Amino acid sequence: MYFAKFPTITYPFEINGVLTAKTITDITTNVRIIKEVMANLTSYDEYDIQEGDTPEIISEKVYGSALYHWVLMITNDRYDHTTDFPLTTYELEQYVNRKYGIDIYETHHYEDENGNVINENNINVYGIASVQRVVSNYDYEARLNESKRRIKLISPENLFRILAQFKSLV
């Protein structure tokens, strides 16, 4: 749906030494959802991504169609569903094992009681001595993964305003 209404261009390709013209979608078209529309939205709903949710699944749940997955991505400044969305528990385990191997539970860094990173001398970034807490490689990666879980949702009513503006832009 996102690229369906984009204009096409004819572009010359060299295929097996022969110059051939192909019609392609012009993805360089600078289409932006008008910032005023997004700024005028008084509220967003929040959604915690569930195990196995994809942008398409969330779009289906919220808007009744998987075709609006791109609205979720743009609303949340997320552009890669493989790195900008949380991994499943299994995927996280696999990722951490590949990245750290046998050092999965080794110390990644130290933190004070407020979550500020501190050095080995128990001094945080503000120069204040603190009690230290060990954060393992696994804990660090799990936190990063969890930080991707909450997203903003545009209400279904406002979705139609955004779609209308998008259509007028392309």
C-alpha cells in the first residue's frame, strides 16, 4: 500500500550489455506526512508489543488491516522491523549467544542504584561515589530489547485523516 500510489519513472539499465528501459517505482519521491497533522493529534494510544507481534499484526489488531503497518513505523520513527522491534524470547537468546558466546553472563558494566553507569571506582557520570550493581551482557541486551516494546498508536479516527493527506501528496 505505501508505495502503491507512488509515481513511476523509466530508468535505463544495462542488461547483458544491452541498454534496456524499465519502468520502476520512484522511491525517491519525497513524501512526508504533514508534520502539522501529527502535531495536531492531541493524544496517542500506547501499545506494548507482544511476543511475536509484527507491524502487520499490530496494524491488523488496531486498524483492521495489515496494510497500514507503514503508519505504525512512521509514527514511531521505526524503519526496520527486524532491528527496531523487540526480538522474541527465543530470538533474544539466540542473538545474545551468538554475540557473547560463553561470556553471556559476564559483566557488561556497573550501575548505581538509579541506573546510572558507573566505573570500577564506583564513580558515576556526575562524579558522585555510588553503590555498584553488576549488569551482565545478557541483562544489558534484554533491557535494550525491552526498550523497543512500547509504541505510540494513532487512533483509527485519525488514521483516516493521515491516509487522506498521504493520498493527496502522492
